[in-house]
Amino acid sequence: MRDLTYPPVIVAAKTAFKAMGLKIDVKGSEHIPVEGGAVLAINHISYIDFVLAGVAAQPAKRVVRFMAKRELFDHRISGPLMRSLHHINVDRADGMQSYATALDYLGRGELVGLFPEATISRSFELKTFKTGTTRMAAEASVPLIPVILWGTQRIYTKDHPRDFSRGKAISITVGEPIEVIGSSHVANTATLRTRMSELLDQTIRDYPQHEPGAWWVPASYGGTAPTVEQAQAMEREEMRRRAEKRRAERRVV
């Protein structure tokens, strides 16, 4: 796949990382294959996760094609950029076309990045996983590689103002490929979530700037982020408000 935009975007991103003084630590990058297709399963704690997750593939001199929501492709500024980077447009109302595109990319030897949680976790712990990630890896017969990000939520996440101040630590942990066994996507997804939970736990414990009581630290690790249960309630309320807004818009039309 021809990339005219990706190289300068990577240079621009690295320049921005340097300007922000980000202290990026990548562990396990050797698990990213230097060639051939693979599915990267990434936890989701920030609006900039897709930018930092791509760093994991840099040692292998690879780029990642991320599956991202349609709104980013519809935007007049981000849309042309997303298309030029060959990312994958996901329409949540009908995901079959994006799924087919991802399979095509994998068949052509590309790395495809997915967020099994689908949306950002307000608790910063893992939410329920969708089964599409493991289903895709199984159908394409490619490795399934777990990737954990930590620290990105401190820069830009839900319910908090953006903070581009210098010196933040960003930890990226790449796990060993997970064998997708048989056709039980539910069981395979449970295995993926368990492995990513273990990697997340270790990444949080090893994080060099851990701050007990901080808003960006999970409640179960001594922070003041919403608990998993509180985050679920907040998400239900958010979905209710969105549904009401859609109904009101339809009445106006």
C-alpha cells in the first residue's frame, strides 16, 4: 500500500512528542512482526490512543491502519488525513463494510489496530470486549497481539480538560501473540481480555509517575477515577442523553 502521508505524519508526531517532553517507554516491541498481517488489540483510555499506539510498531518499521469511528472521516480537517493514512472508516450502525476492509488489509500484509472496548474507559480499567477483534484475527489467520497504553489519559480523555504540559510518562506494553483457537469467539475474547488485564496491571504497577489519589489513576489502584460500576452508570446516562437528542432532532425534521 502506497504511503505518501504517513512518513511526514510520523515525523510531525515525533516532533510533537519531543516538544511535549513525553517520556515514552515501549516494552515488548519485538512481538510486532516485521512483515505480514497482524491484528493489534489496544486498550482505550484516551482520544489520542491511536497516535501513541502506532509507536509500538516503529521498531519493526511498520505502520498501523486503525479502525476509527465515521465521525473522524466526516470531519473536514481530520477526514482527508484519515483517508490518506488508509485508516478504516467504521460506521457503528453497519460495521460489515469496515470489517471486510480490515480483512482485505490483513490479507495484504498490513497491521490493523482495533480497540476491543469500542469506546474510552472512564475507569481506565478494561471494559467489556467486543468479539470482532478475535473473530477478525481468526478469519484472516493472522497473529493477535495485545497492546497496552498507559499515561495517554493524562493528556486528553473524556470528562477532563486537555493537558499538553511537558514531561508526562507514556508506557506502551506489547504482549506475546495470542493463539486464536477454534471457532469460539467468546472464549477467545475472554482469553484476550484476561491477557490484556494482566498486562495492564503490570504496566500500571511499573508506571514511573504513579500518583495515589490522582484523577487518572483507577480507584482499585488508589486513585480517584470512577470505579468500574460508576463508569458503567455514567456511560448508560450518556447513551440515554444521546438517544433523547436523536429523538428530538427527528421531531424537528
